[in-house]
Amino acid sequence: MDFGNPWALFSSLLIGLIGMAFFMHGKKAGNFKTLGAGVVFCVYPYFVTGLLALWGIFALGVAGLFWWLRQD
């Protein structure tokens, strides 16, 4: 995690909070796909340092989750 860039820190916090919301919703609804996506969104910002990569992975993850949930 890049602590020198305040936008990267803020983005990591925001994505982690969104991941926590996905996790809580998945747990409440019993949906393991949303629960797993929430865990991934909470954890991956620790390993990605670039701001563009951080938001790109998040966008692909949300789009992939939406597509995966629509398949059922």
C-alpha cells in the first residue's frame, strides 16, 4: 500500500468499506458469491499499490459479480 499518495489511501479505505457492505449483505442473504466478493474487495487493496489498478480491478470485480449473479 502506498502511504505517500493520499488518494490511494482514501481509495483503499472506500473499496474496503464497499467490500464490507458486500460481505454483510452476502452473509445476511446467504449468498456466497456476494460474500466472497466482499472478502476479496476487503483484502486486495493491501496488495495493489497503483491507483488506476486499484479502481480497475474493483470495476472488473463488480462487473464480474454482476454478470455472475445474472447467470442464475
